[in-house]
Amino acid sequence: MGVHPTAVIEDGAHFGDDVEIGPYCILGSKVVLGDGCHLHSHVVIDGDTKLGNNNTVFPNAVIGTTPQDKKLTGTETASKLRIGHSNQIREFVTIHGGTDYGGGVTTVGSHNMLLASCHVGHDACVGDHTIFTNGAMAAGHTQIGDRAILGAMVGIHQFARVGEFAMIGAGAMLSKDAPPFSLVQGDRARLVSINVIGLKRAGFKSSTIQEIKRAYRQLFWRAGTQNERLASVADLAAGNESIQRLVEFIRTSERGLVMPRRQGTQDDNT
């Protein structure tokens, strides 16, 4: 373990094997770092925060400090933050722990890339293999699904959800749920198509992508109530787990879903 002599580490902090802690880092008493973690200079980690193995945290990132919630009085216990394995947390990223008024814990999965100046708010849940491009921000209580991509300067409203494999275009302001496999962009964000390129890169079969396209046409580019449109994809969902997850996401939406820019027709790039 390599700890720079200028690092400030409170009693009680725990480290695994082969951990590197760079100059002027500050670690609180309840911080736990797994094997192979590397903290560059000026990293601050506080609160009840646990990082798994092989995470890399770059200069000036601030992790696990007191959440930005006006309801907090200062008498609460240290906020909980749980981060998985092999994440890249770049410069000036901020991640806050959970609150007693929310889920109680903020979770970030594994193999994520959080680029410079991103933010993950209190009580949020981030999946695996996501990308937060520079300046992307997920407010408190948000949910970001596996392999979702947030473009530069994207803002996710509190309690909103981003489904798996969704792509949120740069500068989008998302105030409602973005369903799985979607391509969403604009202020305020609108559904444009499905994320064909992302699905191909992830190894989805062409037949599966075509079925997802058909499901999207029925669900978002056809007339009828939501229940009627959900019923119209029942046959597709029966043999396609991806569409089953899409349907479940829609059924469980509380904030409502982003809708297409144009009703009645679907963009050509789907």
C-alpha cells in the first residue's frame, strides 16, 4: 500500500491490498477502500462510504460528503454510499450518500465512467457500465440503468429514471422517465428513436433490434391509451426478454415517460 505522507486519513478508515493514496487526499473514519484502488491527488472521501476493488479516482473528486438536501439538520448519521468495482471517477466529480428521507443509501455499480465535473445526487442508484459524459448530473433519487449513456451537460430531474441502454443526448434536460433502449435528446427532452448503435455495439442480434423497433412503434407512435398500446405488444413481449423489461419499465413509471417530438410518425434513423 502506498500512502503519500501529505494524505490525511482519520482513524477507522480501512484499506485493502495494493491501494495507492496520492498527495493531499482526505479520508474519513468510516471510509473503506477495496483492493487495488488508486486515489490521485486532492481526493476527498467522507461519510459511510465503501468502494470495491480497482476503482480509480482522479484529482479533486469529492465523494460521500454531506448531501445537498435542505431537510438535513446536521444531526443525522453519516450518509451511506456504496460503489462497486473498476469504476473511473474523473476530476471534480461529486457523489453524495443517501439520506434518512430517501432510500438511505446511494449506490453506484461497477465498470462505470464518470467523466470530469459529473454529479450523482443523494439516494440515487446507478447501474453498471454507464457513462456520464463531462458535466452530466443526476439529481437525488434518480435511477440510471445499466449501460445507459448521459451526454455532456445532461440534467436528470430528481426521481426520474433512465432505462438500460438508453442514450441521452448532450444538453438534454430530462424531467420524465427515459425508457430502456431509447435515444432521447433536446430541452425539454423528447424521444427520438431507439438507440440502434448502442444496441449493435452491445451485441444485440438484428432480429432482437427489429422486434424492439416494432414494439416502440406500437408503444410510442400509435394512437390509443397506454394500456391499449401495452396490450398491443403482448405477443412480442412473450418471446423477447428485452421487450418484457421495457413493458415493466413503462408500467412502473411514476413521473411519466418522455414522448416523441412528432406524433404519428417515427424518425427515419430507427
